[in-house]
Amino acid sequence: MLVQGIKSRPVYTGLDIDVNARRHLFALEGEGVEALYDQVKAVGSEFLKTSDILCVGKLPDVKAEDMWSAPTIPVLLNRLRVNLINAKMGLRLYLSGTEGFVGQAMKVALDQGIDFNSIRTEHRGSTARRVQCVHCKGITDDVKTSPYKCSHCGLNLLVRDHYSRRLAAFQGVCIDAEEPGTAPAPVEMFP
């Protein structure tokens, strides 16, 4: 059972284009491309002239100043890091995709000194979670059930609603520690 009102739970405010930004940097994954299309429909495409778009997979069907397609999320995150290292004042960062992707991209930005309140984010796609086992510290992507068996240590973990920005992951705790083998059957909670 998830707990409502957890303050660490990510909040996605949408990509709303900052018309005062000198440059726009987009990191998009999967259905996150749709968030960019929605902004083009809402405010026009003028902002694309000063935009860099990093995307996992197929590039969006827009004309931006610079566009780059990554084969995987880790490759995109490395390129994002390099872009942020070389960024100048006036850059606005926009992240859209699954929760796991947005969290990892946010971590890259935080590591480069960008305040998380200044990053525009929008969740699109699966709600599957990136979960850290608090016991073995292993991280598993695309967790859809709770409880789930840790892919690193094999413990049955309750997926909590507590989120760590530092790890870009939700926390998983052993659900049957007192009586091993008594964990309830997994239920899909994050399709």
C-alpha cells in the first residue's frame, strides 16, 4: 500500500517553455517526445531555433538548432552531462519521459549544480519505478510490482513511495524480514 503525501515524491510541473531563456536543452525519452510536441502546439516553434534536443531513440520530427539521438539512456545521460558542463548562463533544462529516466537526468543536472526547482519536468510513459534495495544497495529499473524480488540479493521488497533524488530511485525494504517466506503475492502497481 502506498502512502499519500510523501514529501520526497517527485512532482512534475510540465515543460512550459521559458520565453526568457537564452537557450533550451531538452532531454527526452520515449513518450517524452510528445511533451515537446505539445509545447510546439502551445507556443509555436520559435524556441526551437535556440534549442538542443537529446533523445533516446528516434529524434522528434521538429527542426531545432542541434539534435542528437542516443542508443541508450546511459549514453544520453553522458551527453547531457557534457552539455551541462559546457553550458552558459541563461540555459533552461527540460526533461520528459518515464519516471526512471527523468530521475536519472535530474541527478546529472543536480551533480552539475543546477537547482532542481529550476528544471522543467514532465512524466510521460510507464509508471514503472527505479528501486534501490535498502539492504544490498542494488538498483533495479522498471519495477512494476510490489512486493518484488530484488534482482541483486533476492529479498522480497515492499516498494515504498519514498524517493531519493540523490539516488534517483524509490526505496525498497524487505517485507518479510521477521518471517521469511510470508511475503504477499506481487501486485502490479506501476504499469
